[in-house]
Amino acid sequence: MLRALLKQALNVTPVTTAANHSDSRMKRIAILTAGGDTPALNASIYGAVVRANQLKIEVFGLIKGFNSLFNPRVPHVHLNPLFCSIPELDPTKGGTILGGSRDYVDPNDKQQLEQIFGYLRRLGIEGLICIGGDGTLNGLQPLCARLPTVLCPKTIDNDLGLNYSCEVDEHERTPCSDPPGYKYCKNPPRVVMDPEQMINYATPGYATAVYVSAGGVERIRTTAESHRRIAIVEVMGRHSGFIALGSTYGQPDLVLIPEAPVNMELVIERVKEIYDIQKNVVIVCGEGIVDSTGAPLGAARRSTDPAGNLQLTGASESLRDQLIDALGDDYFRNSRRGQGASEVVFTRKIGHTQRGGRPIAFDRFYGAQLGGKAVDMLFEGQNDAVAILQYNNEQGFYVDSIGGNAFRDRWGHIHARAVHPAFYDAEHMRPSPMGIEYLLPIFTDAIGRDDVEHIRETLFDSGNLFRPYHSVNTDINKRIRFLSDE
Ligand code: F6P
């Protein structure tokens, strides 16, 4: 049923271009998934394959993102033999059947680039779709010089986008020595925020991450209520607070986002006020929250992932330590039968559960549409371009495309989109009216009836108790082919 609906959604009139009628039309493209996974990746791959089937284009899936192209054997899977998608490609399954990695092409390594173009030529690849976020948009640029390459967006962080089109011009950079390179800072916004002007209103993966996070917050609440506790729930998102903002659906008392430095005195004052009345407090914090000097509260482990991103950790723990110090044991002794602050204040990370599992309807539907759009973009001859999901009141959500340079500042750098100050009420530590206005179109109908039915049908399926988990990787492994086999 869902597959039929997605097919219907993608069943747009074939684009008629000169390429369509000549022998030089595109015959084979490749697709890869790069960066951290999201629950909507298979939906985007599926959308791309369905559209390619309509256009009679072969799709080769590259295994483990750009990593496939560093391997002389270029492991890959033919995703649509005879223009039918392989059965393992299920848009309702989270993760990516192609595997992902945070490896990116080094634009300065000319030899490696030559090798990559050689591999792709031998495979007969005429265009490439990279499903990824800002790191991937950076990573695909060196390929665009010789191969039409487009980005199909994904990221649970919802940070691939612009709050308005001239936002990239608001960045300044200064050289710095530790680490060597440049430090970027953003001037205050010059444009009055209007959510309908956003470029890439929401990225596939975000809605499901919020669904999981808000559900986690909601569940923590009742146990915090029962045991008179203060819960700090840490959500992902790096330096962008969109997931934290969306977690407001779980009705936390306070929401702290990385874009607004934490005012500790205000947090303590509010926590006391709330605890005095209801004897429990739930705080959501983004993993990248910063103190009044701009220093990350967490990041105790100052290490970076292969893409050079700082691995953020410890924000909620640091917040807990500060709350324990400030509130002290005496504050709790009367209401807690002798228990002290360290027993009352606890932290929980939603962690990778917000990145996994079945995508909710919003992500499946628009993830698939964006995948289909990316194929159309290649077919129309676009290069270094991004498929985007736009929203306005009149049309609702619709897919479009934009040149990759729209996201690059004058030095070519791509910045993660931050939550605009107009979306957040820093005094009350919750979304502002405009922040709420932003969230509503995404989430009001984000969960499909089939999502609810799916829980009913599958979670307590008695077969789960004795049937071992069957990983799709085992089936995909049997389909992997290598350049030498071609
Ligand atoms: O960018 C997606 C994301 O999930 C971030 O929100 C988070 O900081 C990071 O990836 C975690 O990465 P990893 O799975 O490599 O620890």
C-alpha cells in the first residue's frame, strides 16, 4: 500500500528535454549515502530508484558512501535490474541498505580524484546522487568538475538549509592557530525572519528524530513526577537546536538550544520555581549548548570524527553538576525524605535511538520525493545542485532544486543552519510563537496511521521471541558486485 502511494507521489509527468529524445540520454547513475545515517535514507534511495525506473535509467548503489570510491574494487549494488527495484530496498526501514561512512573526497588529492573518475567511467556512471548533509555537499564539489553530481538532503539535525537566501553572506572569518585554519562567526541577522522564505524547510530524518526525542521526554516525565526528580534529557543536533526545539512536543519545562548561551542563574531560578510547585522538572538540552562565554558545556572528550566534526559529549552531565552545586542537598531534604541533590538530578541521552528505526510518514514521503527529484535534476542536466523541500501556506510542502553555491559563503565554506533567534524565547526557554509556527506544518500530520498500526502489529509479534534478527546486510552482501566483475 505504502509503496503504491509513494509510486503515485512520484508519478509525475516525465520531464521532456532534448536529452529525453536523443541517444545521449542518461543511462546509468550512481547513488551513495554519506555522513551519519537517518531513518529516511532508504526512502530517498527508493524514491530515486522509482523515478529512475520510469526514466529507464540504471542505478548503481555505492557501498559505504564515498568510501566505495577509495576502493579500487568499487563495491556496488545494482538497485534496479530490469528497471524494478530490488526487494531489499524498503522505504519503511531505517538506516541505509548501502551503508554509510563519514569519508569524504579530498579536493587537494588530484591523484585520488583521477582514480575516482577512472573507476566511475569504467562503471559507466553518467551522474551521481549523494544523499547527505553539509559535509557531503562539501565533499561532492570536487566531483562536479567532471561528473554531474547532485545532493539529496538528509540529516536528523535539520541543519542543511538557510533561514533566508542571503544568510551565507552574514559570515565573517578570521585566521586562528588552534586548530590552524579559520574561525567563522556570524553577524546578527539582517533580515526579518519569515519561515516561508527558508531554503530547505526540513530535512528527511528530522521529523523521526523529533518523534523519538519528544516521546523520550514524555516518558521521562511520569517517572520524574513519581520520584520527585529533575530530569535532564540530552538530544542530538550538534550546534543546531532544531531537535531540541521540536522536543517541545514532549512538554518539557525548559528547552535549552545551542544557539542561545545558557544563562545559568535564570535556569536555576526557573528550576526552583517549577520544582516548588510540581516537585519535578524536565529539561531538554541540545548536545551543543554553550555557556555565557560561548564555550561548549560538554565536549569533555575533545575528539573529532573522520569528517573533522567535534564529537559532542557531556552537556547534560555538566548541566547536572552545575544544578547540584547550585541547589545543594538541603533544598531537597524536606521534600525528598532525606535524599540529596545528586539523587534527584539525573540525565538521560536519547542517543542513537533518535537516528534509527522506522521513519515516520513525513520522512518517508518527502525523503522519497527528494530522491525522485534528484534523479530529475540529473536528467535535466543539473550539476552541483541540491534538491530541496520548500513550504508555504498556499502550496504546502513541495520539492524544488537550487544551485549548491547558494549554501556556500564567499570562501566556499558551508555552515550548518542554526535555529534563528526569532524561533526561540530565551527568557522562557521554549519556542517562541514563530518557532511554533515553524514546527506546526512539519509535525501536525507527521505520523501516519500505518505508523501506529505498525507498532501494534510488529513489536509484540510472538515470532520476535524465537526468530533471530535477519539483517538486510546479509542479503545486500550477496548482491555486491565489484568493478573487476563488470
Ligand atoms: O549529524 C548527525 C549526528 O547524529 C549528530 O546529531 C551527532 O552529534 C552525531 O551525528 C553523532 O555521530 P556518531 O554517530 O558518529 O557518534
